Amino acid sequence: MDSSVCPFSSLQFFVACLSLLQLTQLMISSLMKASISSIEKRFGFSHQTSGLVGSFNEVGNTLLIIFVSYFGSRVHRPRVIGCGAMLVSVAAFIIALPQFVLGIYEFDRSVPEKSNLTDVCLPDQKTRSKPQQCTVLGADESQLALFLLLLGQGLLGIGTVPIQSFGISYIDDFASRRNSPVYVGIIYAATAIGPTIAFPMMSFMLQIYVDASKVSIVEIQLTTKDPRWVGAWWLGFLFASALAAISAIPYFFFPRELPKEKEDPLKVIQELCERDLVDEPRVKLEDLTLRNFIKMFPKVLTRNFKNPFLIMAMLTIINYVAMVIILANFLAKFLEAQFTLVASDAIIIAGSSFLPMVTLGILLGGVIIKKFQLTLQQSSLLCIGSMSLCLFFSFPLLFLGCSTHPVAGLDSSRSGGPMIFVFDCNRRCSCSSSAFNPVCGQNKIEYISPCYAGCSDLQYEEGTRVVSNYTKCSCIVVKAALGSAVPGNCSRDCSTHLMPFLLFCCLAGFLASLAFTPTFMCILRNVKAEDKSFAIGIQYLFLRLWAFVPTPVLYGIIVNATCLLWERKCQRKIACRYYDNTAFRYSFIGIQLGYQVCSFLCLVVIYYLYQKENKSQEEPMEEIYLDEVPEQRPEAPQAQEETETREATG
């Protein structure tokens, strides 16, 4: 049927559907990363527990992806993708379910006995603060929330397996060699848009109180700047669940095979001639029995692991993805700490600057391959050049940032001595040791709370209960008189570094992303046609094992070492209140440079392999272009491959 009449016979329509689905599934993963701190506060999880929740989707994905990918040539791939999308929709709904099956959020309501003055110096008053509760919710409720979140994350990982494994291989099977790189670039560019949408969405939804539908905002008397505030983290998952369900529908109407796009006739004849060199016809994997198909698994696995092009291309992508993971997940936190930005502003800046440049780079990489018809060797040279420029623009980021500003009692030298916040000026105040409500004094020194600044009074904004100024501060003396302090951190004098930092960061991200599509096409063009789904599955397995799972752990170990003051709960570290900004910047950017250098070295090896292969040819042949290279690279005599297949069939 004509594709103009039936869109489900159109490869371009499948590309559009897969792009939307890839965007949706990565948006759900990004929503979890953006809301994990709110989930931790809402359900009273420890840092280790919330970390387990955030990465649990990788468990089901890692266990299944390589085996599911192996059966790609035996199943109706579009329908399996549709089933995976429905499972993703169910998973997103289950993640939001704790909000509806558990009670309302209970926060610490301790206030001074005399009035509503919060966290100020009242020498003659005692607060009605209760001992720190190590269990925010009852044990049963906390365990139920944990179970539902882990179940949702596990199903999410399982549901994404066929989406990742079968989508690209299905497109590459029926696309022309010229158009395939562009399609791959479009899909991964759309995938990169997922976090771009998720972070601003979550930033907006966290401005809504978590139980806004159950209680009145006037009753709780909290603002978004209050550290006890928890936003409506669950709203984004409901939206994403509906979007995933809608995205799943078209896949149940696509055929098992699509019409092949038109190829260059000369290239088609050349491929037919190459196949005629074999005396006996090839045995197709989909024609084998299940028993013989499974029997061939070790041989197919060994064959792909012996492919140096495949291994080096996967290592390149692993290092690239690890770099993007850190920037996508932690750039907002870095900007917030380094340049004293509000959390919601930092999320929007990170989502609207770096991630769109990554999307553009991925898309443009595929366009360049098609426009200039680059050979495999030329494309690897392009990748080397773009990664070299990426390193060039990344290095200045080490020096674009703010130093640690002065905080009363904070040891910014990191000498290892105890933090001393009690001085003669605030000793009479009996401030809470767990207090954290930063204020900036007239003397440009920051204090961790108005109480530690010795402030005994405050002023409200007219007509509201929002504090505008803390006054009568005994630790702040200006012209022999008691000074005042304003809520929030002290502003930095290095704000002019923010724009150059974002500019260099975006350029580096764009140049690194430019190499992604050519490198991914290197995987598709250096494996057998029947091994495409399997090779993609191997790639995603390695991404889970070497990028998605260990990268946040590595980031946490290195960056946490730069923390100066920890927030503690039940003798456990919860979150860092102040960083050594210089050490934080060196660690954060240093990790990026390390991954970039590894990607660069892998690309150099790929170029060397192509150059060595070209020199080893006995006679000169016409160039094989990246968009026209045959699906099978004859690394071994084809007759030997036929023998192996016949042996497996018994």
C-alpha cells in the first residue's frame, strides 16, 4: 500500500513515532533524577536509599537487554516496542502512586513558644522543638513507598529494553544507506530533548506544594524557599505516563517489514555480486529452530566481541554518555553551588543551554555524513577533530567560577579542624545545632542562620508573612551599631563568569555530540545484518555497566570530598550545605576532561584500524561510503561463516 495513503507503511512515520517514544522514556528517567531529593525528603529516605531508587531502573534493563536484543530477528519488532511502551506507561504511573496511597506530608512544625519568630536569637525563650525523629513516616508507610518506587523503576528498565534494542535496527534494515545516519541522528536528538523538557517541567511543578489537592497552602504557612518545602514531584510522572501510553498505540499497526528505501542500483548489484561469491545460500537466523538459535548464542557473542571496530566504538560512546550523564544530572547543582543560583533558576539554565546544544550536535552529525558522503575513515577523522576542539573549549572551564565566599565559623581552608559557629556575640542565643537558614549581613559575611548572627528581631514584607530583614544582630556591627541581615546567601562578585562558563560549556557539549552519530553508525556498519539488534543490545548493556551505574557513584565520591559542611540527620550525612568552590570546580570539570580524553583516544584507535585495513587491501578499490557500506564487513571468509551456521543447525 502506498505510504501516502497508509502512514504505517512509511519509514519516516516510524522514525517520528520512535523519536517521540525515545523522548518520553528518557523524560521519565530525567524526572526521577530531578525529583529524587524531593522524594528523599517526602518519604524520609536516607541518601543510600534514594540513590538505590534513582538507579534501580538499570537493574532490569541490564539483566534483559542483551538476551532480548539477540532475538531481534525472530520477533515482530514494532509490536514488541509497543508492549515495551505500555510497560513504561504503567511504570511511570506506579512511581507516582505513593502520593495517592499514603497520607499527607508531615513536616517539622517546631516554633518558639512566645511568637511566630523563627530561628532568631531569643535568650529567655525555649523552643518547643522535639527530639530529631529518625523515622519521618511510620515504618510500614515508608516501606510501602520504597516498594512502589522500586517496582516502578524496575518495570521502567524492563520496558525500555525493546525500545532501545529494536527501534534502531528496524530503521536501519529498511532505510537506504544514505538516509540511515540522518534517521539515527534525528532519533538520538529527540532522545536528548527528553531531559530538556523534564528539567523545566519539574522546576515548575516543584513550585506547587506536594499536597496542594489535600490541604490549604495557607494552613501550612510554607514558602518555596523554606527548606521543609516539598513540591509536587508526582505530577510529572502522571503526565509522562499518559504520553507514553499515547506513544505506544502506533506500533501495533506497523508491519513486521517495511518497504526498503531505494538504493543506488550500482551498489545493489555490487552487494548481489558479493553474495554470489558463496556457493550455498545463507541460512537465515529467523529460519532456525529456537533450540539451534540459542545454541548459536555463544558464537554470535564471541564473533561480536572479536570485532575491534565494535568494541572501540562502544568505548567511545560509553565515555561520551558518561560525560553527558554528569552534565545533564548535576550541572544544575554545580551552577547553584558555584554561582549562588536559586535551584529552580539553575535547573532552567542547565536545561535551556547545554542540553539543546547536545541535541543540535547529534542531529548535525548525521546531516554532515549524508551531505558530504563521508567514508568510514573520514567520519572517524571528523570525530577526532570535533573531540579535539571539545577538549580545547573544556579546559578554560577549570578557571571560570567563584571562590568560596566567607561564612562565619566555616573553615574554608579545609584544614580538618572543627567548624566553630558559636562566638561571644551569639553565645547567649543557644542556637540550634541543626539550624540552617543562611543570611547575609551588612558586613558581607554569611551566617548559617539569623540566630548565629545574633539577630533578635525581624521585619516582614508589607501585607505578608515573608521575612524581608533580620535586625538587631549582635554579631554584625556597622558604625558602632547593631547591623542587620537579609535572608539568603551573599551574592558573589564573580557573576560575570557565569555567561562565559555557559558559552564554553555549550560549545564543548556541541562538539562532543557532533561525534556521536558517526560513532554509532560505526557500530551498525561493522556488524552482520542479523547482529544489529544484538550489537545495539551489547552497547546498551555496556552503557549500563560502565556509564549509567558507576558514573553517579564516581561523581559522588569525588565531589563529596570537596564538601565543607554537611547537613546531618540521625548521624548520617544528608546533603552538602557548603562546598570548597575551587575544589568542587576542579573535580567537576576534571571528571569531564577525563572522559573526553578517553573518547579521543578511542577515536584515534578507530582511525588507525580503518587506515590499517585500507593499507592491507591487495589492490585499490573505490571508496566505500559510510552511507553505502554493505551491512556485512567481510572480516572472515564467508564460507567459514556458512560452515559455522550449518554446524549450529545440526
